[in-house]
Amino acid sequence: MLQLRHTARLRIQLPGGFTNAGTFTNPLDLSIAEYGTLSPLQQQNPTVKAAARKFLKDLIGGDVPIGEAVSFNYDVRLALDTSFTGKDLLRTRLRVGNFGQSTWFGNPYPSLGAEVAYEEGSGANSMGVDRVFYQFPIGSNFTVTAGPRVRQDDMLAVWPSQYPADTILDFFTYAGSPGTYTLNLGGGAGIWWADNGFSVSANYVAANAKNSDSSTGGIATDNSGGTGTVQLAYTATNWNLTAAYAYSQSGAYGYIPVGTNLAGNPFAGLSSFDVNSLAISGWWKPTKVSWIPSISAGWGSNSYSAKKASQIWGVETNAEGAKAQSQSWYVGMQWADALIKGNTFGTAVGQPTFVTGNDGFMGTDESTFAWEIWYKFQVTDNISVTPAFFTVTNPAGSGSNSAYGGVLKTTFLF
């Protein structure tokens, strides 16, 4: 992800009398207008090609400074749950927030995003419909979920983590694999089977399902932005082991929603691509509350495939079918009734998704690390206060930036 702080207007006289007069906000267009294209002889020179690729990589992947300020943000969720039989669920959820201008929104670095960070596309303080889906059982072992606004995890039989999903850094809410558990949101349907601790889940979500034109979306088209997921799990009284696979189509929600910028787009936006992702996750918790914490862990691996070749300045940046790989992992621990009954203490560490191999010109990332620690005071049954500290080293993946900060989160439930 790159933010330009200026717009260049160029007027260049090119050979043959052609005049290029235009405004460029895209660094690639700007570079072509500024420098033109390498000659055929230069395009075949390995030294020139290497220099051109390095310059282009630096142009796209440069670090963006992170400002320092105290911000005051909110996230409001209103769930309207209805049941017709006592076993089914019709959920409509409204949500509003004002995180769009905050670092917590994952801008400029997705790995800095917070779990509560939300803002409608129409802007801050605008309420939107966050969920509309219907869930119902078939017999004693099957459950079906479908709706025009449903998220991937709404259609899974189990969530393979005891580490809470309402803490601080968003990365720690993906069971170690944002590439597999993308939390794609859109129109979709799914089914799961569960019996004696075993479960199998399968679902499909299309981010662009609302569009009736196949060139911009729809269901099961080239532009659906779809994610298909299969999950196998076994859950015992005090432990769980889960394996999951997901295929994310070009245009799906964020591709890899949390990680370095390169992990979200290893071919620099020059080629659309699909992602195949695998996750192994699980948890263990003590049978009785004690000084021993619950432990959750997960690992994810992602494989990207470019759908077309691309070039800049006459130099190939990636071939059709070019491959890239990325991975992520986390370990989270949570102590129930810490110091005072009802209070909770937790900490987690891991590596947000980073690119480990890449056939394209952007290359790979230097690894990044994230850590958070928090203590949740349960003031009343409906009010909690959570002070926390976090740090993310190298959120850009380029080895230069680090970020850290403190948080005071107050939650009201009613």
C-alpha cells in the first residue's frame, strides 16, 4: 500500500512529436511519463534490468512515516436476533464507527489494524448493515447458513481459538492464518456437520455478490471476489485441533487482510491473482481455573498465482503464472479470574503474514513480529475496561519501521 503526498503534472516532448500532458497520481504512470521506456537493447541487458527492477521496487514499496498522536475512537454494534423455532437464528446486525483516519484502521500498514476498527465506506459516523443471514438446523447433525450479508466465520462449526476475538491487534483474531480465515463478507451459503466432537464445514462467500453484472461481480463469476473454505476439526472437553483450506479468488476481501503490504499484493497490483491457503490451529485449556492459562496457537501458509504477465519500461515484472508464498503464526495465552474473579489477563505473540518467496520483481519481506499484553477489568456484568500495550516490529516488511503504543478500551454490553 503506497500513499503519494504529491501530484505531478508533466509535459514531455517525446520522439515523433507526441506530447504527453497529464496528471499522474500512480507512481508507475508517473515513472513511465518521466523516464519513458528502455530501448530494446537495454531491455536485454541484465544489469540494466536489475537496476530498473530495483528502482521500481523502491518506488512502490517505500516506507510511509507513522505519525504520533492520541486518538479517541468508537465502534458500535447492534445485533437484532430473531428465532422462529428456538433452534434457528435470523441475524441482522448494524454497525457504525469512526476509525477511517486512524492508524488502527490498518493505514498505512495492515498489521497495525485493531479488531474494533470499523468505518463504513460512506464515511465516519455512518451506520451500515454489517450482517443479514439465516441459520437453521437440518436433523440433529447438520446446520445451514445463508444470506446476502454473511461472513466466512459465521458458517464454521468451530472457531479454533480460545484467545478472545475482542482484544487489541486484529492479527491475533485470525487463529494464526489471515490467509485462510479471511473473514470475507458478502453473499454466501454454507453447511456444517458435527457429531461427538468431530465437525466438517464448507462454505462460499462472494464479496461482490450484490452486483448483477458479471464484469463487476455476481456469484461464481471471474469477478465475484469469492472465498471457498473447507474446515475439519475435533473438539474435546479441553482441547481442539483444526485444519482448514481456503481458495480466495482475485478480488476477494483483502486477499490477506492482515500482514505486510506485500503479503496483501505480492505483484504490486500489476497482475490479479488467486490464493490457496492452509491453516493448522488449535487450543488447550485447563479443566479448572488456575494459574495455568489457556493456550491457543495457529500457523498459516499461502500460495499466490499471477493470472497474467506484466511489464514496466519494457522490463517484465512478473510472468503469467508467477508464484509467491507467505506465512504467519501466533501463540496466545489467557488467564481467567486473574487476581480477581471475573477479570482476565492475556498476551499473544506472532508474525503477521509476510512474503517468504516471490517470482515477481518485488521480492520477499523481512519478517515482522507482533506482541500485545492486556488486563481486562470486569467493572460490572455489562461494563469492562481493558488497558493494553502493543508493539509491531517492521510492519512494512522492509526492515526499517517499528510501532508501539498503549490502549485503554472500554466496552459496554446491553
